[in-house]
Amino acid sequence: MNRALPVVRLRVPTHEDAVAWHRVFDHPDVMEFHGGRSAELSVYEELTARQRRHDAERGFCLWTVLDEAGDVIGFTGAQPWPWEWGPRGEIEIGWRLGRTHWGKGYVTAAARETLRRVRAAGVPGVVAMVDARNARSIAVTRRLGMSLAEVYTTPARREGHCYRLAL
């Protein structure tokens, strides 16, 4: 049985969102597949600034996700794959939520809106790179209709799955 997805709002990240992302992602479960520990605030300051540039140049980015109350709960969106390994030159869709918001449908709702927006921006397809151990994110890729296309060994010597979706 499919449940109704929550209402989410996406916005281009503000400078203040760097502080909010730093706060909501400061949990070992959230960072398990992202280096294992919380990033410094400066990482989020640089990331939000880069996303503002992506939005201005491309019409999409990693957007801040707001819940029904208008609180920052994470991010979702798309950006060019930034690494020298993996699906170079492709647009990756991604998401990250604060731990207290897991399991409520926020990522699926936000990722579906992301797909709508990148399609409108003329992107012909997206990839999602997911750690092979991350069952929650793999489930999201399936809900979005993505298919496993490739398997990579990451620089951290982990297995990474590349899911694809034509838009």
C-alpha cells in the first residue's frame, strides 16, 4: 500500500543554510556513507556557495529541503558528478536528510520534485551513485524508477552502485 508523501519545499540554499545543514547532518547515522563523521562548517559553506553557482548557471543544484513547517531538514537535487572516477560528465541526483526525518517519505517527495525540475531544465538523464551497503538510498532509487547500470570501486575501496534514469 502506498502512503501519501509529505509536502516538501525546495529552495536554492542560502548562506544560512550552511549552518542548518551542518546542524541537521551532525549525526553518525547520517554520515555513515559520507566519511563517517560530521564535516566542518566550512565544508557546508563552500557547498552551499557552489550550489548557488550551479543554480545560476544550470537552473538546478542541490536544493535545501524544507518540511511542512518550513524547517530545514536536508538537501536534495542534482549537480555534475564532481570526481575523476565514476560517471564523469553526468548529472547526479542526490539527497541527505537529518536523522529525525528518515522513514517519512521526505526524500522520495523531494527527489521526485528534483526529477521534475531537472527534466524541465533539459537534462536528458541522471545517475545516482550509492554506496552498495546503503539499503535506504537504494530503495529510494527504486521508488524513482532508476536501474542499476554499473558498479564501481570507490577511492575508499568500497563498492559503489551507479543507478540511471532517462528523463
